[in-house]
Amino acid sequence: MSEFSLVLKNCNLVNEGTIKPVDIGIKDDRIVLIDGEITSETSNILDIEGRYVAPGIIDDQVHFRDPGLTDKGDIRSESLAAVYSGVTSTFDMPNVDPNTTTIELLSARNKLGSEKSWTNYSYYFGATETNLEEIKKLDPKETCGLKVFMGTSTGTLLVEDDFALEQIFEHCPVTIVTHCEDNETIKANLDKINSKNKELDASFHPIIRNDDCCYKSSSKVINLAKKYSADLHVLHLTTEKEIKLFENIDLKNKKITCEVCVHHLWFDESDYSTQGNFIVCNPAIKKLSDRNALREALKNGYIDYVATDHAPHCFEDKKLPYGKAPAGIPLIEHSFHMMIELHKQGLYSLEEVISYMSHKVADRFLIKDRGYIREGYKADLMIFDLNKSTLVSNDTEKTKCGWTPFDGHTFNSSVYGTIINGKEIILDGNLVSKNSSAEKIIFNR
């Protein structure tokens, strides 16, 4: 019997801050050898032909809409779209129907993941003002985190009561992740605009959900985290003002961290004139100065890594008038393309892009045996080409909602293949497996 089930030949490996030519030997679901040349015989050899190989992308913020909201997307459709794009692991949000706010409902979602997911999966638990006893039962090894919505969201997932927040931050056994917007500020901004009898469109979105709205909320949760020495991660930073709340020390020494989403690195408020509701999301895309500050803060280590907040909505719903259209953008198919464009513009090195999309996410959540290409680790790999472009079209999108703000855009890179737990899933841009090899993610904590 061969010592390998799969050998990748002629790889340009992007991993742990270096790029080097290697062969990679895989046995079953694990990497067993990384060497300059592997000569052992095996029946399954994949010649990478000098393309780049990196650890698969870990996206810690997605909305796959399952259960209950599956007209927009579902675990199977959205995770498969992710795999086509080099994403191998996803953390899915709790604002589904019913909201994931009990241990029983969390178990049900994990069962759905085992049945439907193409990506390795973990599901956030949702905080409410009344489910503290359920929160206390969470297992840090089994659950990625607790999601606390500080601003308006779906269903009952909104925690505004100060006593409830204090109790959550004092007793939560897992990482707390927060959506930081202040509802009172949002309401005051909206009332001010309405008093002038303005007809609202998407361009008002960053005015209603402005930097003060975000800063007030982020400051509050950071103060709570410091008071209770809680493990806090602030999701989707959008403002220059918030950056100074964080430190640029080594990630391993941080207990309070933050991330930026790819759309906040890409778009700014000038894009509402052409994109309208199709780039309306919460927190809002804001000023050019905010976008540029976020880019710099990621480079300098104040922001730790990148995510998508992939949020599919039906195309017809996004075409409704601004006040009725839902907020959210489907982005998981193009997050890597977007980051490579920023790399080609000279903003980030290729090694940094991989760190932002895989290494640092694994480090932040202490993911077991994933996020790096190392001997003994799970064989979650993406293969990509910097010399082959990708023309984007709504007609070819894999997400169930079938649209993208990048319709008609050409990206100067492509994802060639994706391997998950040692199994080839996508090769040459095509699905080559009839079955998923995804697993539930485990955490070393």
C-alpha cells in the first residue's frame, strides 16, 4: 500500500510567510510530507504545474441562511459556492429561523452541517437578554463563539439591556463576537434626516449608520471586555475612528481583536451612486478616508484579519426602495479575488493575504490542525493562478441568490482547485467530487 493517497507535485507553496517550490504528500485526510521532491510511487498524483498552493481560506463570518431563510441561500448552495472560491472552513451566524439560541437548536444546526455542508463548519450561538443559562453550557472546544448583536438584527437577537450584557461578558465560556452599532444613534440620525423631508436612497445609508454609531457601540463592548477580562472579537470594523480602540501587538498576546470585511476594503460611499442597494450592508460602507484607514490598519496589525460577512438576499428584494430593501451582500465567491487585486495594487504581499485569510483566523480561534500547511495538519488546500483572469457574471454565480456587485467585472486571478480533508473537491474550476468531505471544526481551548 502506498504511503500517500495523494501527492501534489510542482507546487509554489505560500505558507507561514514564505513562498517556495515543494511537493506535498497527503495520506487520507492529513498532510504527511512537505518536501522539495517526493519520489514515492502513488496512483494519485496531481501536477500543480507551478501554480500557487496555500492553506484553504477560513471565513469566520457567513450567513448561509439555513434553516428557515432558504429562499436566499442554504448551507449546501452557499458552502459549495465557497469551495469553488478556495474557502475550506466557515463559521455561520445564528440569525436564522429559528435563531440559534438554545443548545438544542445549536445541535440541530450542527446536524444540518453534517448533512449539507461542503466546507468544514462551525456555528455561532446567539445571545439574547434571557438565555444566559444556555450560554453557560457552551463547550469552548465545540463552538466557535457567541454572537452578540448590539444593533438591529433579525428576530430577537438584540442585546441592549446593560445588566444582561454585563452578565454575558462575565460568564460566557467562549469567544464573544460583536456586531457593533448603536440603535439610539441610528434612530436619531434617521429622525434628523426625516425631519428635512428627504427622499431616502442608498447614499443615506452611511449617514444614518455613521462612524459615531459604530464607535459608541465598539467602545462599550471593549470596556466590558476589559472589566471582565472577556475574550472579545469585534466583527466588521468600518471606521477610522474605531481603529484607535485596538492594539497592534502580536495576535497571540491579544484578548481583544477585530477584523475587516473585504467590501469595506474595496468600496467607499462614492460607489452608492452606481451600486445603490446592492452594496447596502450593516455596518455601512463609509467614506474613502475610512476605507483607506482600514487598509492601512490591516497592514499595520491593528486589524487582525479579513472576512466576508457573506449575506445573500434575493435579487428582487435588493431592487426594492431603499427603506424596504434588506442589508447584506453575497461576497464569498470573490473574497480571494478582491484580496489578490489589492495585492497586485501593491497594498499587501501574497504571504500577507494568506495570513489574513487563513493563518490568523486559525490562530485567533485556536482552530485545531487547520489554517496552515504543516505535516500532521488536516489537508485543507487551495490552488490558485495569478496569471489567469476571472470574468464575473450574475449568470455564472454559484450562490443561490444569483447576483453579485461584481457583475461584468474581471479579476486578475483565478482559483484552480480546492482540497478538503485530503479529498479533491474542485479541480480546474470544476466540481470533481460527488460527496462532501467536510467535518465539524474543533478548537484547541
